[in-house]
Amino acid sequence: MAGIPGPGDAPGLGCGDNDCMATGWAQRITAAPHSLTTVGVVLGLAAFGQAIARAVTLATAHTVQAASPGPAAEAALYAVPLCLLALATTVPLIFLRPAAAAVAITAASTVSLTVFGSGALTVGGLAAQVLASYRLGRAGVPGGAGAGWDRTQILACGLAVPFLVLALAGHADVPAILLAVGVPAAAWAGIAQRARGEAARQATAREVMAGTLADHMARGERARIARELHDVVAHHISMIAVQAETARETTPGLPAAGAQRLAEIAGTARAGLTEMRRLLGVLREDAGGAAARHPQPGLPQLAELIDAARETSGAGVRLIVSGPVAAFDPSVELAAYRIVQEALTNARRHAPGTAVDVELRYGGGTMLLQVRDNGPGPPAGHPAGGNGHDGAGGPGHGLTGMRERATAAGGSLRTAAAPGGGFLVEATLPAKPELP
């Protein structure tokens, strides 16, 4: 913020040693809880007592000079305004907000010095003026900072103007000079302290945000590694074990040494798979998830999924495959499996008992996946694929999830009313997802 000194600028506030010592005790007072009220009461009582003493002194001097009786009446005449001014220069510290208290005390101090001279301003009033100026700088003035000086800095300098005018006019010169220097020094010390506090809070917030972001990124990376190990590496290791066992049992005329080696390969693969599953458990616990204990499904498991859907719904569910079947990336196969699973759930929930066709068309390095039912289609009044026809049972979450899976695999998904009635889910998926 322009014009506000930084943490290293405190010694250069323009205050002398005595002024900096004054702002030091002002800082300690404002930092302690409930101490401001106690200090305000003490300063008020001290100023009130000093005003009484000053009134008696003035009354006695006036009586002696005038050679007239009645010092008690003269003392009472002087005591009333002096005591009111003494309270006005201290009590606002307790009841008013920092800016209002600083303005009120400055006004009372100016009236006291102008009307009664330097002797009318009490020590308690001087201390309250410095403390109020420091509180003003520490708390600030509502309204924020501008491009140049903010309102707190302008008000802090404005409070010193009356005392500077009095000092230049030669009226109540000593207290006026002290306040002309001490008021802005205390206020700027409070501004510097506030700037240091704000800088410390911002640094702490940045550290917390950086730590949270780093932890989130680490968890995301561990989850990604766990998915890669689970979906790809673990699947391949399990296939090594199965193929080694199959080769040992089905190869005719296999020598005993070869059978032993294949058995060792299968055992090593199973041991590696066990260790990998243990590692997956650790990674997923760190990432805040549960470790899965089996490979993710893919296109080979579609037949089992369709059989299960047929048994559950009691309706006809067909799997149609066309084109040269090719191997796809495991993540793409997983996306295809989940889309079919969600689409079957969608059909079973919104078109129960209807026939469903699941069609896979291979060709050109892509796969066209279609799931079509012969139900009533989207509800009236809803666009095809709207919230009213959703497998999640909620407002569009199932269709949104399918679309997100297709997009994550590098493909696309659309939903529409099927020709001749029913509902169609169509996804186009590449053989391998494109790298970002």
C-alpha cells in the first residue's frame, strides 16, 4: 500500500527516542485485553485531580492579585471548565472508536491550550492524546486505501495541524510542539504496526494455501499412480501368472525343468501382484480412498455385464459387435464399460422390461458404442437426454458422468431419442486417449 511504511521502516518514522518510547508503551497498552479501559480511567482520574489542583492555583493567584476574599468561589469558577476539559481529553479513549476518540481528544486538547494556555493541558491528557493517535494508526479509518495516501494517514497528519498552528503562533508553545511532533509519530507507528500485522497474516495465509495445494497435488498424484498400477500394471502381472499356469498345464511334452520354470514364473507373478496390491492399499489410503483389490473391468467383461443385466431385468439384452476387433487402451475400455453399465441402469430404471441393444463398431482406430432401448424415450417436455431420463435418479448426474468419462478418454458422447422410439446413448472413443 502506497505511503505505508513496511516492517523495516519503523525506525524511520520521524520520531525521536522519547517519542518512540512513548509509542512503545502505547503498543503494549493497546495489545493487552481490557487494559485500555483501566488506563483510560486512570488517566481520567489523574487529569481530573490535576485540573482541580490547577483551578485552586489559579484561584489563589487571582485572589492575591485582586486582594479580594473568596478563593473558594474563584476555585470553583476555574475548576468546572478545567475538569470538563480534563475529562474530555481522556474519557473518549474509553467510549469511542479509535478515529472518533482521536478527533474528540484532539479537539478538547486544542480548546484547552487555546483558552487556558499550556498549564491547562494535563499530563493525563498528553498521554491520552499519544495513545489515541497510536490507536488510530493501528486500527485505521474505514474506507480502505487509495492509490496514494489512505484516510488514516491523512487524518493522522490532520490531527497535528492545530498543534502546529499553536506552536507557530507562540501560544502554549511547549505542549503544542510536543503534540505537533508526538501525534503524527504515534499515528505512523500504529500504521507501521498494522502493516506488519497484515503482512504477517498474508504470509501465513499464503503458507497455508501453498501447503494445502501441495498436499492436494501430492494426493492427486498418488491417486493417479494407484490407478495406473491398478488398471494396467496389475492387470498385466495377473495375465503373466495366468498364462504361465496355462502354458505349464496345456503344453504337451513339456520337460519337467520347463514346467518347474513356468511354475516359478507364475508364483513370482502372484507374489508381485500381492505386493502391488499392498502398495496400492498404502497409496490409496494416503490419497483418501479405498484400495481396490481386483483389475478394473474392460471390454472382455461386457458379456458378463450384459448377462447380469438380462437376469436382473428379465428383458432381452443383446451385444452386437461389428468390424475388426482391436485392442484398446485400458482406460478407454474402462470408460466404455462404465458407459454401458450406466446406460443399462438408465434403461432398467426408466424403461423397465424393454429390450436393449448394446452395439460395438470397430474401425479406423475408433470405436462407436451405442446403447439403445425401445422404451418410451425421453419424457414429454424434456429435450432428448435431459434430466428426466437419467440413470442416476437425480437431475442429470448419470448422463453427466457418462459424458465426463467419454471426454476423459478422448472421445465424445451424445444422447437422443432413438429412431422409432426409445432412448439412444452413443459414444465415440479412440483406441488411445490423446495426451494433453
